[in-house]
Amino acid sequence: MARQLVFGLALIAALAVFPLFSPWSTVILTVALCEGLAALGIMVLLRAGQVSFGHGLFFSFSAYAVAFLAAAKVGHEALILIPVGMAASGLLAAIVGLFIVRYRAIFFGMLNLAISMVFFSLLEKLFSITGGADGKRVPRPTFAGIEFGREQFELATFYVTLVLCILAALFVARYLLSPSGKALEAIKSNETRLEYLGVSPRKVLYGAYLLSGLLAGLGGAIIALVSGHVTPELAYWVRSGEFVFIAILGGIGGVAGPFLGALMFQIIRGYAAVYAPETWHAVLGVMLLVIIFFAPAGLYGIVAGKSRPQREEGGR
């Protein structure tokens, strides 16, 4: 536990200092943290043995909500747009979750994918509203009422994102240790036994799904601000697959895992795109295979000194 705490503090310190010496990395690190938030939501569902291949739905929904509000001048303040975008994705997750939590395993994953792709199609076809494949521009808002230049805005967004990620990670860690979090593991191991105890698996999974959607929405709201542009690609199945990739790469044994995975994903993708532009997808695939075979607990497992994934430890 002490080792994990020290590593977490060291990671936070490194992230906080790095942009001051390498300003070019600010946007990259912010994007990685946003993807880490979405992967953190995936990790919550994986604790219940369920995987979503459609979380790009919530990521993109909150991003477009921010884009519409910013363009309409209704909310020209970043500190208002972020929670509103997150709330919009939470509302969507609350509606979709009523239907999704009835299913398990491959049906759970594929239904999420199907709904996400329907939304992707709407974003592309409703050109007069969404801008189609070209997307929508997101005007740069103020921060606490202050108008910043591009570099200052990016730096401010990064530090706000870092703080939000820390708070989200602490909340999820506490949630996973709560009775509801422990019930998630029971859904994975023996759902029938959970029902015998008088606990509704659907209600437990619904709460986890809602939390997962809120986390993905938080990442999507921030990504809209830092990129200044949103496109239907945010809802495409490839984006949702990346979130699952990141969660597995980082490991689900601890809340730092998804963020480790997101940072490594950005590093691998960046270097692979430069040195192997035609085969960088293959490089990512090989990296995932290496993790699965030689470090099944992910990067977090390596750091925490765990050689086996969380599900195996819980089953001993």
C-alpha cells in the first residue's frame, strides 16, 4: 500500500511539473488524462466482469454538449461548461443504463457499441445541426472569468484536468471499497448468490454504469475545450475500443492503472506514428499482446508488484 501511495504521489508530481519544462506536451498530457478518465469508467465496469465497447457515446455526447453551449454563448465559462457537459453524459447514461443493465457479457458490450454507432451516424447525417463529418468549432471560453491566450488556456486546462482526475480517482477508489463496489465483484463471480443476499445486481450495475458514463463525460467535456473542435470521430467504435485498450494496458487493479495506460498509449502512438506510420496500429496490437501474456495485471500490476490480474486474486 505504501509503495502504491508513493508511486501515485510521484506520478502526480511528475505530471504537474512536466508541462513547465516542456510546454509542447501540455495538450498531449491533457488528452491522455481525458482518455484516462474514460478508461477509469471502463475499469469500474470491468470490476463487474462487464466491458463496454461503446463508451465513445458518453465521451462524444458531453463534448458536443459543450460545443453547442459554447457556440450559443449560453456558457462561455470553462468552469461551467465542464460540469454541464459531464451532467449531460450522466443523464444519457441514466437513460441508456435502464436498458443496458438487463444484459451481461457479449450482449452488454455489443449493445453499448450499437447505441454508440447510432449516435455516430446521427452526428454525421444531421449536417445542419452537428456540422456532419466536419464537426463543430468550440470557441475558447474564459477561465474563472479571465480570458487567456492559447498557451495560458491550455496550461490552465491541464492543471484543472489534473485536479479533477485526482478527485475522480480518489472517489472511485473509495467507491470500489464500499459495499456497492464489493457487490460489483460479486456480480462477476456469483450473481445468483448476490440475489440470495437480498441485493439487486441490476441496481448495483446501474450505479456503476452511471458512474462510468459520468467519468467518460468528464473526459469528453474537457477534450472539447482543449482541442477547440469536436467531430463524430469521438463517437466512433475505434475510440471506444481505445478506452478498453487503455484500461487493459494500464490494469484494473488500482485507480492509477487507467491513467498509466493512457499515458503509455499516447507515448506509443506518438512514436509509432512517427517511426512506423503505416503500421502503428500493429505496434499497439503487439504491445497489448505483450501485456496480456507477460503482465496480465497491466502496468499498474508491474508497479504494484502484482503478477496476476485482480480477478484472479479475488478468486483465490
